[in-house]
Amino acid sequence: MRKHKKRGKSPDYAGNAGIIATIAIAFAGVIVGSLSAYLGQKGADAAASASTNPVRVSSKIVDKAQIDREKLISRILAGEAPPERLTPPRSTNRLGAETEKPKIILIIDDLGIDRRASQKAIDLPGPITFSFLPYGKHTLDLSNAAHQRGAEIMLHLPMEPQGSADPGPKALLSGMTGAEFLRNLEWNLSRFGGYSGVNNHMGSKLTTDVAAMKTLLSYLNHKELFFLDSVTTSDTAVRRAAREIGVSVYSRDVFLDDVVGDPEEVKKQLALAERIARETGYVVVIGHPRRETLDVLGPWLTTASARGYELAYASALTTMGTSGPVQIASAPKIRF
Ligand SMILES: [Zn+2]
């Protein structure tokens, strides 16, 4: 999320230490990257059709689809009438029938700190993907409860922001050595289980660091976890890092509650999310366990399906055929 209360000062890093750490991180990235490439090949040989393996397609086609989708979204944001409509991604529902309803992927993150608010979020009608902070006092309990009830859960990974906001204990910082970075990453990943992927908590600084992102994405890929960029900065280098190491990543399109305390704003953002889903086939929405968000989401969730939308879990992004971006009607047919 973008807006957090300022709770402390971020540590200062000496210039030299930063450069050395960056080199160390880059080096660690190469090691982990090679390892994951090796394991990835083995995995592909063993189970070519495993649904958890991201589908590899030509990065040029993926990039074009992503760029076209982003252009369309920026036109929607600018209030322009869309000149073209992208075809929704084809997917298969539980009954095996093809469906082309616009998909809404709703993620509620920052869970595990406030028990009552987290519980209220988990009690909403789904499908909703719940993303828990590894250091949350109630994370283990509540993530187990949500997972046992069949919901998809994710890990909300604390990362260094710009400015002085505190991302929380054991956050990933750009001034760390490669060893520190991996130690903190492993600590975070070991706090609870059952999650299918990871999205960043804060991270407006760390996600601009290509070397650090390559290390992170290589590591997650090797653990068969997807990464969804919360996009807390427009300078995010996550996609570039992903392209350089050949893995798929996904991005948040709409924040529901950047304007705190205003239910009308949440409704406006939901309308925007619906429009992006209609025009591009799907939308990735992130909200937080705030009173106004949960109050608006309750009734919206109960009517979304009747209004023609399909709520989907975040992992649906990994099986959309073009590993995230939608297939455009005019794009060449993708062959696997
Ligand atoms: Zn967050």
C-alpha cells in the first residue's frame, strides 16, 4: 500500500556500503538465477503441463500485450472513450466450460495486524485473495483459517519505501548485503504456509532496484511462487527485472482506498476496476482492511457475479494463457 503512518526513521546507508551491497545482491542474483534456471529446466522436463509452472511465451508478444493494455488503461483513466476493446482472456471454470466473463481479481492485503479488521475481511463473500504480513501477530492463525476455508492466500512482503515510513521488521532493504537480503527473505517466507504468491508491502524504493528485484524474482521462481507488483511507484523496475531473467510477473491495476476514510472513493475505484475489466478482460484490484473499504465491498461482492463479472483468485493470472497480459484480437496466435 502506498499510504502508511510514519512510524520511524529509515536507517542511513553510506554510499560505499550501498554500492558494495548492490554488487553483492547482483552476484547473489546470478547464483540464484542460474540455480532457478537449472531447476526450472528440470521441472519443465518432469512436468511440462504442471499448472503451477508459468507458461513461457515470447517476451516480445507479452510486452506488446502489456503495453497495449496499459495504453488502453491510461485512456480509461484519462476519461477517453476506448478506441478498441481487448478480448477477455479465455479460461476454464471449475466445470470445464470456457468462460470469457471479465475477471476481477481482488486482493486484500496488510492482513494479520488488526485481528478484528482482518477477520471482517476474511468473512466477506469471495473469491478474494488474502495477503498477510509475515510479522503480523495474528498472521499464522488467520492465514490458516482463511486457507482452510478454501480462500487463496498470499504473502505481503515488507520492502523498503521511499521516505521515512517504516515497512516493519525484517523488511528487504536496498542497502543490504546479498546474504542479509536472502536471510530476511527466508525469514519472511517461513512465517506461515499455504500461500501461492507474493506481493510487496510498500517497496517504492526497493522495487526500483533492478538487481534486488532480479534476486527476489529468481528466488521466488525457484520456490514456484508468483510475484505480483503492488506498484507503489511509477518507477517500478519489476517488469524489467523479470524480463531480464525470463520469469512472469503481474501488476496491480487499481487501489481501492488510497483516499482514506471515504466510502464514495471506494465506490468510484470499484467502478473504474469494472471498466478496466470490461475493456481489457481482467483487472487486478488491491484493497485494505479499512472500515469504509469492507463496508462497500460487502454489497458489491454479492452483486458482482449477477452483473456479469467473474471474481477470480490472484493465481488465475498465471493460467491466463499469456501469463498475465490479455491476448489481443489482432495479435498473432500464440503457440506453446
Ligand atoms: Zn501493504
